Amino acid sequence: MSQFTPDSLYANLATLDGRRSVPAKQLTGPAPDDATLLRLLQSAVRVPDHGKRMPWRFLLIRGDARHALGERLAARGIERDANGGEAAVEKDRLRFSHAPLVVTVIAKLGPDEKIPEQERLLSAGCVCFALLQAAQAAGFGAQWLTGWPAYDAEVARWFALGDHEHIVGFIHIGTPKLDAPERERPDPRTLLDEWIP
Ligand SMILES: Cc1cc2nc3c(=O)[nH]c(=O)nc-3n(C[C@H](O)[C@H](O)[C@H](O)COP(=O)(O)O)c2cc1C
């Protein structure tokens, strides 16, 4: 299998192939308004979901809350690493101040008699990806970020996460300040084997 089918046969793939992240630092206002955001989320929840568990929910961070969160992160970052340096503190302070809207995607995991936790986590990951796709399709730019705040117990407390809830992504959404550069993409032929019994 060395040849690709010509693109002209699959026009709809152009949309998928055009997806790329816009770095959060390159995002500015306007953000999607409330009606548009709900529409994007409507697309984002159309993900595979074994057992229809809906193992995800959303927490918005926008407006002044972004800056308040940045102040807390700067202080928390120093608590975590007092020798991190001023640049690290500043990075934490500004983490949520670039894009006008951040959608936190939270996976709801924990015991389940039938559906393995991994499958529910994967479904939550799909939500993140689908939200990126939806944002771009609606003319916005977006980037999926995590960093230490996604895994920090104190941040989880600020967000009032439940015992089995985990942040799987901060989806930064806004209007691109510039065209995001493309990066080299993997060639699937280098990743492909065939199982022969
Ligand atoms: C779960 C997850 C977490 C990520 N966290 C970060 C992050 O904290 N910082 C970062 O620079 N990129 C992060 N990325 C990568 C970006 O989302 C993005 O893939 C990257 O900027 C390349 O852009 P592309 O989506 O156009 O390939 C993460 C990706 C995933 C899937």
C-alpha cells in the first residue's frame, strides 16, 4: 500500500485535513457567543460513548475569572516549586489570559460494572478533539492544552471536581491573530503493519 487515493475523490477530507491548532497565545477576542458556544458543544458531544455513560462535562473559564485563575496559578506554582524562577511564575499568571474562552473538559471516571475506565477516558479525549474541530469549522481557532494545572490537586479543589473527575483538557478558543503555521504531519505508511496469521 504505497499510493494514496487522489484527494479529488474525497472532497470532505479537506476539512479534516485542514485542522490545526492555533497556539493559545495567538488567540484573541471575539470568543464564540453563548449561542455559538452551545452549538459547538452540541457537535463536541457527538462522540463515541460505550454504554452511553456521558463520562464528561464542561467548566468554562472566561472574562475576569481567567485572570483570577492566573493569579492563583502563579501563587500555586511557587508553592509547587519555589525555585522555578520569575519566567515560570509569569507563564502561570498568563496561562489563561490569552484566549478569551477556555472550555475545561472534565472526564467523569470511577467504578463502572461494565465499561472499562480507559474507554470512558478515551471518549472524553474524543470530546476535546471534536470541540477543536467544531471551533475551527465555525471560524475560530483553538488549542488543547493541559500542563501541570490539569493534574494539580489544589486546582481540582478550586474547580470543585469530584473524587473520580479529571481534567483532560483546557480547550482555548478565540479568534486567530494570524494564520497558524502548518507542521509536518506523520506519514501513515510508516505506522502501518498488517497482521498475517
Ligand atoms: C492531551 C493533550 C495535552 C496537550 N497539552 C499541551 C500543553 O500543555 N502544551 C502544549 O504546548 N501543547 C499541548 N498539546 C499539544 C497541542 O494541543 C497541539 O497538538 C500542538 O500545539 C500541535 O498542534 P496541532 O494540533 O496542529 O498538531 C497537548 C495535546 C494533547 C492531546
